[in-house]
Amino acid sequence: MSTNEPLRLHVPEPTGRPGCATDFSYLRVSRAGEVRRPPVDVQPMDTRDIAYSLVSVLDQQGNAVGPWAPEIDIETVKAGLITMMKTRIFDSRMLTAQRQKKMSFYMQSLGEEAIGTAQAMALNVDDMCFPTYRQQNILIARGYPLVDMICQLMSNERDPLKGRQLPVMYSVKKAGFFSISGNLGTQYIQAVGWGMASAIKGDTKIASAWIGDGATAEADFDTALTFAHVYRAPVILNVVNNQWAISTFQAIAGGEGTTFAARGVGCGIASLRVDGNDFLAVYAASKWAAERARSNHGPTLIEWVTYRAGPHSTSDDPSKYRPADDWSKFPLGDPIARLKQYLINQGAWSEQQHEDTTRALEAEVLAAQKEAEQYGTLAGGVVFSPAEMFEDVYKEMPEHLRVQRQQLGI
């Protein structure tokens, strides 16, 4: 007769649900400037301590401290702040447009603006990014026209993708922005393959892969890590840990007993865990990882610790599964407010400049929206020609499609 207790499973639960305050003590947080900065040729196993701590540069007073404080000119920092502000204003306008039925769907990057912005500015313009659906600021940072982005959102007659993609799933080759996929996780293996191809060709371009905490539970994540490690692919493997994957807490994907960065170390990949709401820390870590990849030292996995401040998408209501005021209590704060304070401390920004810039950016986004709406909106009932479903599919149209097109009389 067995004397053992019956077996049982552990089902992770978030530390806050609607009606109660979230206990954020589960976050492993380090003081700004406390975490060491290793050389770029460090052995992956020697980054284990960094995978469990938190790289941060900006302290609570808005000063840059410690070994990760980057060498970056003040104009670049100001450009970063403006891009983050523009992203937030753009998101707000597009969310309103979706509620007005001008587009079918939208996803904000509210609270996560520093991550895509700073990395885009740290990479070369010809490096290829394989984003998920909260990195619209990569396009904005690289100067892609807002009008073209809005036309894609509205699936109108000037939509660069001709209505074939869900809104927010941009694809811009000339901006180094690989097609977004709704099948989460696929970007990782594609990015590793692209980076391997760049090395095979003897090129100098690197790849940047993006995934959320929830999608690390997909098999594609592990496959990508294996190939990246074995072949030392020149790729940055970004894991955006914004605490929530749709309605499931990050612990469900494995973030409770360890960190997502630690999974990289376990696969033989140099790994960092970074304050994703600290623009300077994101920029410095991205520069470090890019130099490592470009110097043939292999891939880097970076876990960006942040918080999804808004709904998962316009189809989501986060008040059903988490406290409504979580973002205001998140220990890492607002990335825009933190960088703004840094610039004020440097004498390079002011409250008046911030207000003036906000108004100017609002006018810029509104003007772009009005221009895009001239080409139609979802509410206007845009109808594409049936002929377009035959175009841009094959380099040379097969005979059976030619026959089908003739049968349609187009």
C-alpha cells in the first residue's frame, strides 16, 4: 500500500485579478546601474547572472547610471522620445478609428513604445526585423509614411497589401520590416534562417526576431533557439515579456519559476534580461547584441520586461481578467515619462516643449489619417477588383489560373 500523497499538478495563477491589487513582487528587479556589462565575446554560460537580474540605466530620478549607460548623443535621444510619443498618439487615433468602424481591427503598443523604438535606432537600416504586432514603432522610427500605414489598416484602394492582410500586419521590405504573421512564433525561425542566409552569402546584415512571452510556448521558439545556437546565427532574439498573452498570465508560458532569458542560457545562447521601459537600457542592450552578432560571436536572447498597458487588441477586454489600474502601479513605470525626465535633467527638454511636440504630432497624425481616408475606409465599403486575387501570387501565372481568370471575364 503506497504511503505517497496523490499526484497533483501546479496551475500558475496571476498575483492580481479584477477587484484586487496586483502584487508585483514576483518581478525580479535590480537597481539601476547594478548589473554588470560583459564583453561582447562573452561565453553564453557566463551571462547566467544577467539572465536572472535586470539591466537598467535610468534611476528613479531620471539619471543614467552604471556600466550600461550608452554613448548616445542627445539629439538621438530626443528623436527616440519623439518617435515614442508619435507611436502612442498614432495608436490612440487608430483605436478611435476602429471604434468608428473605419477599420476592422487594431492592436496598440501602449506601454511598450521604448522597445521597438530604441532597437530600431540601434540597428543598421538594412538589418531585417521580423516583428510581431506591437512593433509598429520600428516602421515609424525608420521613417515609413504614416499614410501608407493607415491605408493598410483601412484596407482601402491604396493599401500596399491590397487588403490581403489583417490590419496592423504590415509588410515593408524597403524598411527592413518582414511580413507580420498571425501564426505566432513563426517569425523566430524565419529570422534565424534569414540570419544564416546572410552569413552564407558573406553579408554583414543581421536579423532581429520578435516574440511575446506567451508565444515562447510554441515549438517554433525552441526550434529557432536550437538552430541559432548550433550555427551561431547572427540574430537578436527578442522576447517581449509584457506579463499577459491575450488573457493568460506570463507564468502559463513558463515565466514563474525562472525567467525567459534563462531559457536562452540553457540553449547555449548569451542572454540578457532588460528593463523594457528604459529607452537607454534598450538601446544599450540592442547595440551590445548587434555588435556581438556582427562580430560572429553568435546570437543573443533578450527578455524585455514591460507591461501591456492596454487591451490585447480591439477584440479584448482586460478588465475581465486583471485589475484595471495595473499599469499605473507597474514598478518599471511609463517609458515616455522616464525618458522625458532624463532629457529634462540634461537641460535638453522642458514641459513646454513636450506639450508643443504633442500638439504637433497630433496634427501630423490627424493629417495623415485624413489623407488616407480619401482612398476609402472599411465603413465606406471598399471593394477590390476580383482580378487582384490573381496578381502578385506567382512570378509567372500558371495556366490553370489564367483559365480561371478568363472564366471570370476579367
